[in-house]
Amino acid sequence: MQFGVFSVSDITRDPVSGSTPSEAERIDAIVRIAKKTEEVGLDVFAIGEHHNPPFFSSSPTTLLAYLAASTERLILSTATTLITTNDPVRLAEEYAMLQHLAKGRMDLMLGRGNTAPVYPWFGQDLREGLPLALENYNLLHRLWREDVVDWEGRYRTPLQGFTSTPRPLDGVPPFVWHGSIRTPEIAEQAAYYGNGFFANNIFWPKEHYVRLIEFYRQRFAHHGHGTPQQAIVGLGGQAFLARRSQDAIREFRPYFNEAPVYGHGPSMEDVMAQTPLSVGSPQEVIDKTLTFREHFGDYQRQLFLMDHAGLPLKTVLNQLDLLGEEVVPVLRKELAARRAPGVADAPTHADRVRALHGDGVPRQVRPNANRGDNVTGASPYQES
């Protein structure tokens, strides 16, 4: 089981102090948050992709490459990468490069995003979002697994004899999660390819996500990747902690009330009752998180949103201390004890390399200028 945090990269006014961080301050803060995530013993840090204010994370690969050089064991991921408005050729190249730089400590989550204007900004049509997502991933999947690709589709120019470089590290493409909050076609896509399905169950009642996850598990088995229980599932969540429950409620309420995604709607207590939002003591957060397994079955990755709504950096770092010291160790122990036999482990690069190559050293491909290139279409690679 992997535990970590994710950020949507919002730049939001602090309703208590009245101040709004600059882009530079927020970017510096996210680096400190990622380093703290590793320091307190968590496994994963993930960052979203946005191209509009008030968000700053327009270039996740740049940030994650920097974090790869600044950490030692943390798995770095996206939450999400826009499969609709990014060219799949560029995704293949950029994330394979990140995979090499991170020595395999990375994966990515693909999604359509939730900002409608981003489509025309990148020359796409919002009404084509779903077929665009399906087609683009089909190409990305092939680019990482075939040395030479001939391809033609609806949404980009054809490819003839194209080789994406660099090739995936150790011959194993980055692990892909497909993120969705509402679309069964995306759950089907994840199941078809045997990839992970990430249900970012932050805002909606559990019943909605139960249906999506169960559908994904059934289709995963239907496509021959294993039993429904072996499907790879990730969940989102949000927590705000204090040693005393009443302090957590008091401290988080002004941030909740003014948060763009929460405020000016149902009360915090109603949202806590209806969604995975946890505000309380470490034990209360533990108890609520353990109910996720009851609802969705055994799963492989739990990410918490900890840094949005204008929370100051000092508060977020204190939250991570509590999460890493008092919450996650208990969750690891409890979830391991309750885990059913035959459940798949959380995906790691090392395990996937071992599954492909056994205990031997994986052979790396090397360019051979005498064997062709993207002009001729011949494979330019040989094994070493």
C-alpha cells in the first residue's frame, strides 16, 4: 500500500491572514512540501496540471524532474496529466526522460481535466474530449512499447516509421493511472490496458465511486489481466488534522468556508458526512480512511490533498508531521492486517522490471546510426 499527498497547485488567499502568496512563494512551498512528504515517511508526491490562474503547475515534468534530483526514494507522479490537450508524442518523450532522470521513481495519471477553456487554448474541441482521450492514449501506449510506429488517427498528423526517444528505462514503460470522477469509458480504458484506475473521491458521495470502481474491476478481469481483486485502484482524499478534534474543526473552518471548491455551499459538517473529507484528530482520520476499504475493497494507493484553500505553508508542514507520524503508520498496519489474499501489490518500477526480466540485469537498447532513423522508418535500436 502506498500513501502520499497530491496538490492541485492552487494559489489561494489565506482567509485568516488576508495574504495571497506569489507564484514564486507557492512554487517554493510545493518543493518544501514534496521534500517533507519523503521526510515523514510517505511514499508518493503528485502534482496536477493546469494552464490557467489561480494555478501554477503548467509544467509538471519540470517540477518533478527537479524533485527527482532533490529526493532519494519518493515516487513522483502527476495528478493529472492532460491526455486531451498534450500531444501524445511529447508525453512519450517527456515522461520517458523523467523516468530516466528519476531512476524509475515516477508514474503518471492521465485525465481530461476540469477546465473547459483549455481545449481551444491548445487547438482542441471540448466536444471531442472523450474520443480524443481514448485515441491519444492508444498512441502513447504504442509509442512506449514499439520501437517503430506507423499510426494514423483523427486528431493529429500521421506517423510513419516514428521512434520515440528516449526509450523507456529498462524496457519498462512508466506505470499509468487513468483518473476519472464520472466517466465509465475511462474506467474501461484503464481495464482494457491493465493499467491503474484512480478515483479522486473528494467531492462526491461514495456510492458514485463504488459503481465506477466495481465496473473497472469487472472489466479488468474480463480483459484477462487477473481477478477483480487484482485490479490496481487508487483513491484520493482530503484531511485536516489537529491533536484535538475541536481544534481541527475550529482551525479549518475559515479555510473551508472560503475555499473555491467548498465554500458558500453545504456546511463543513454536511460535506464531512457525505464525502471523504476528514477534519479531526489523527484517530478520527484513521477511522474514516479505514472505511474506504470497506466501501471500495482493497486498493493500492491513497493520496491526500493537504495544501489547498490558502492554508499557509507552516500549517501544511505540521499537517504532514501528523500524517506521517500518527496516521499513516497505523493505516499501514491495519490495512495490511485486513488485506485479502491475492491482492496485487502497489506498482513499482523495480517490481515491474523484475516481472519482465527476472532477477537478471535488464538489457538497455542503444541507438545505432547505421540501422535507420525517423526518416527511413527503420528501427534505430539494438539491444546491448
